[in-house]
Amino acid sequence: MLNIIIGRRSYLSISLKKKLKDSLIFSYEDYLKFKTNKKYNLIINSFYPSSKISSIKEYELFYQSSILSLSKILDKAKKEKINKILYTSSSAIYGSINFQLSVKNDLNRNLYASTKLACESMVSNFCSKNKAALIITRLFNMYGYNENFSFISRLVQSFLKKKEITLFNNGESIRDFIHINDVCKIYIKLLQKQYNGVYEIGTGNGVKIIDLIKILQKKNLKVKFIKNKISEIDNSIAKLEPNFKKYKFIKLEDYLKKTLNTSFKKLNKKTSNEKNIILKTVKGYAIYGAGIAGIQIAKSIIDNKGEIAFFVDDNKNKLKKKILGKNIISYNQLKNISQTCYIPNILIAIPSLNDKNKINLIKKLSLLSKNILFLPQKNELRKKSVNFLDIRNIKIDDFLERKQESFKIKFNQDLQNSSILITGGAGSIGSELCRQLFKLKPKKIIILDNSELALYKMTKSFEENKTIRFCLGSINETSFIQNIIEKENINLIFHTAAYKHVNILEKNIQKGIENNIFGTVSLIEACTDRNINIVFISTDKAVKAQSILGFTKRIAEIYCQNFNHVQSKVKINVVRFGNVFASQGSAVLNFIDQINSGKEISITNKNVKRFFMSIEEACKLVIQASQLINKINKPFILKMGNPIKILEIIKKLIYISKKKINIKEVGLKKGEKLIEDLSFNNKFFPTTIPSIQQTTDPKYTHKEITQLIDLLKTNIIQEHKLTKIMKNFLKKEIKN
């Protein structure tokens, strides 16, 4: 296939021509004169010279060399046999859209970026109308030999010629640098048949500019720091197409070592999980409420290494003033900002708001930001002063307008003398249990989780104190758990650790069994012959189980219930409840994401119903269940009201969003049921706490459950047998 490259003076074009077979290179003027009957790929690298962007003097010339030249190229291409167009755009477009007139001169970067976006749109429109395949490459910071515009080339020249290099924003920005040879290699790959769409061209790793500078400063590089800040994106790192992650990219330090003829230590590379977005992002929390609570929570956020963007208040007398150096703006100003910027977090800091007013405010703000946080009402605060720990996410009653039962946690004095272990402590339920238990001032809380990232995020939510300790490890390591129990003198365990996603477990049966069943067995064995109370968190999916999640949780329940019979020291309370509204990985959060992106919502069946409870209410009851004496060894059931139609939740979410979203029915997936149950026989017995009931379950002997555990361990690598083994064991329950 013939490849025609447009952009004769482009460094990329020249390099690509050397490596790409059957290729011709033209200026855009020469391309207009070129004629051929062959079908070809068109690679468009022409644009206004990058080296002159910061000093544009004539807008007419700028647009002539960018948009108008592209329009002429496409008008000619319309008459040709085009196989595929590859248009070279730039990572500069990310974070570039901002129509606030107060933005200072940014060396014409936003002008450059917005023009690149316009060109992307033009090429996309052309390919759609002319049925040509299209690739748009958003190129990050390219460098290489004989290249003289990039930051790397300026750095090299400054060092070699002993000239001063200027640095903006103290060099704190992070950039993804990719060598020209790697860019060419990816371009050649993209021109193959299967590739189509938008691709980010970088290494997937970033380097902080100041880190580069500091290394060379030690070797007498001269640096001039510009005091005036310029508008630029902080972190600019490519998100690679999976196939490109396999490439062994040329290392920047190796290039500098060779080019500068000097030693150069390994650079500290940064990665990012955040998606690159074109809309500029408001950095930090927007705090709604510039009163005492707003000031206190702002100080706490700053103390926890967070940032404040600005305050919002409805009191006109507060507008145009500042708190902690941050502006106080009106709701209308916030609305205007949301039209030109992405607002990641709005925090409502008005504890005096009643439920009705809070719901109305959340509905209004949910149109401006995906993530609405709030402080609880005054009577629910941890103490008189507001703290970072008090921040909460939207609750079920904020979405469904369902009133939760209001009660204070009643507990024995023993709880304050307890050393508590929470397994899966960095998950949704585990972290909320930790927050609530922390307020009750126990002796200590050990948060155990097997996710390092989740634990790290958890540490950011808590002040430094002697009460809480974070522990990385697996519940399957019995000796490890024993060591924690002995060292910390644990006497109460909340066992929340489990794999809980129905669809994922259907395809990962072995891991579901190892974590949910063997992990529970391991934890309980670590407690043998000790005076420890265990609260085992279960699910409605364990009743008349149809899924791997249900089978594994039900078998773990049975093991817990039988363990109580065979020894007297360890006491285990099984607590069973349904869905936690908007917890991590839940369907509700998926619906919210789909609505925010304007996508069609997929629902398995419009008649599906589920039990729902807010995470705060569930955890309050779980803590109270830990204090109940379970003489009859029956599972505790949290009263969750009537099951709610998922369809109704979706409709209310759409109503709040004020968007037009289609709902598509796709059919129940393997292991899913139309409606879940909390009891096998629908018979419930009261306890001393009105919101907690008990029920009866089918019974099994200790011998039966231990034989099942042994059978599963024997066959654990033969995954095709595992489901049948569990189904056979639970057959009398499933038939009912």
C-alpha cells in the first residue's frame, strides 16, 4: 500500500519516510498537484510550525497553515482513493478547553490546542462522510537526534552550550517523553488494517521536569525559574493501547546519557490511572458553605495534604471575599465554571441542612459534578469541630428519598475495651465500619486488606493516631493472622473480606472458593481456643444460591454455624443482608457512570428487585449485632424493608441527571436471580434490637461441612468440578 506523508519540514515526517516502505513525502502545496490512480494511506503531519507557536504575530497566517491548509488537503483527498487517514494531533488538547477570560497568556497553548481539536473534528467529519478509515494520534512529548523544538532538545542544547534554560511553574509538571524511533514504530503498526480510532502516543510513564533539572544542575546546568505561573496541565501521561504496552521503549535517561556524554542516573517514573480529558479540571474540593463548618473542613483537608479550589455560598454578603486565600463564589458562578471545566468534587459543608433541603441541593449540584460529598447533620458529627473523617458520599435516602431509621449505636462497655480486627477493612463496608467504630473509642482497630492501593487510600482518610493500624496481607495465611491476633490481643473480628462481584466470580471459581471459603476457614482456625467474637458478613445471595458468590458465601456461613457447635471459646455471629447502595463496584455506581457519559443503560431484566440499605445504616446494625448473644446460633438478618425494583432506581437517577437516557433490557446473566431472599422459609424472629431479626437455616453436621472443605481442597485445580461439588452439597436448599 502506498503511503503519502504530508508535512515536508516536519521532523516526524522526515523520520517516518526513512522507516516506512512505499512512502512519498510532500508539502501540502505539492500534494495538491500530485496525481495517482493508486489507493493510498494519507498521513497528515502538516501544521503551523511548533517552534513559532509561542510568538504568533498574524492569525491569518496561523490559520492558513493549520485549518485552511487541512481543508484543501481533504478537498483533494475527496477525489482520491483513500484507504486510511492518519492525522497527527497533540496531547496539548488535554485540559485545554477553558473559556474563562481571566486566564493569563499561556504562550498561545490554548489557541494551538483548540485549533488541533478543530482539525481533528474536520478529519473525522471527512472520514465519516467518505467512508475512509481514520486514526487520530495524540502525540505526547517527542524527542530525538536532530530535533530542535522539544523541551528535551532545549535541555540538551542548554547543557552542551552552557546556556541558561527557563523553567515555568517550578518544573513541577509531569511529562511523558517518547523517542522519535518509538513513535515511528507505533505509526507503522497503526497503519495496519485492524487499527482505527484515537490513540495516545507516549510511553505510559511520566517524568517530573524538576527531577531532570536537578540531575543536570549538579553538573552545572544553568536554570532560570520564571515566577509568573502559566496555565498548563499538571500531569500529562499517555494511556496506551494494550498492544503498545508490550513495547520496550527507548529510555530517556539512556538517550541523555549518550547525547550529553555524561553519567545519568535512573529516573523516577510516574504512572497515572486517570483518564486524560480535554475539559480542564478544577483542582481540589469546591466547598459549598463558607461558614464555620466549611472553614473547619477546609483546614482538615489541607492538613491531610488535600487542596481547596474555592468556596461557594448563597449569602451575597460573603461573595467576592476570601477564606484561606480562596475565593467565595455564587452558585451561578459555579454553574458557569462547570460549563467550561470538569469539577471532580463538590463538598456540601452545611450540617444544619435538613433532609429535604439537602436532597434538593444534591439534585441541583449533581448536574454540575459527578461526585457530591457532604457533612452529616450536627447530631451525627464525630465531635464539635468538623474533621476530614466526617466527609461522606451520597446515601441511599439522598437518591431514593427513603427515610432511614434514626438510632444511636448501643454497645456494651466491653466494646470500648476491645482490640478489633476488620478483614477487608479498606473495602466499602470495612472502611465504614472503621469510621463508626473509631467514634466509639475502642482500644485499637487493625485494618487488614490485601490491596496495597486500597490501604493507601484508607490512610488518607484518617488522622494520624494510635488507635488505627493498617496491615497488608491475606486472610488465607493462618500463621500471619495468628501473629496479628497474638500481637494485638484481638478479641473482636469483623470479617468483611470477600470477593463479591457475581459476574467476575462466575469466571473465577477457584479464586472465589479460595478467598470466600478457605479464607474464612483460615481466619477461624487462627482464632481457635481463644476468647474471640467474630462477626461474619454474609449476603442475601447465599439463600437458595444460584451463583458462585452465593455458593461460596453459603458454605462459609455453614462452616461458621457449625464451628460454634464444636468448641466454646470462639463465638461467631453470621449477619446477612442485601445490597449496599452505591458501594464500590456496585451496579448503582455503574448506572451513574453510564448516565454521566450519556450512554444507554443496560438492565438485565426490568422486573429485577433487590434489597437495599445505606452503608451507614448497615454498619450501625452490624456493630450492634456484634454485641448480641446468639444462644440459638441462628443467622442475624438486617431489616431492609421491601425489595426495590432496579428499574425504579435507574429512572430516579435519570430524573436527577435531567438527561435523556435510553434503557435497554439485555437478559439475566449466569447466576443472577429476579429477586433475592433473606431467609429460606420467610420466618423471622425478633431480637432485642428492632432492626435486627433472626431466622432458621437448613442444618448440616460438622462432619458434612469439613468433608466438603476437604473435597474442595482436593479438587481446587480442577475448576470444572468445583461448581458441581458445591451444588451437590447444597442441593436440598436450592430445590426449595
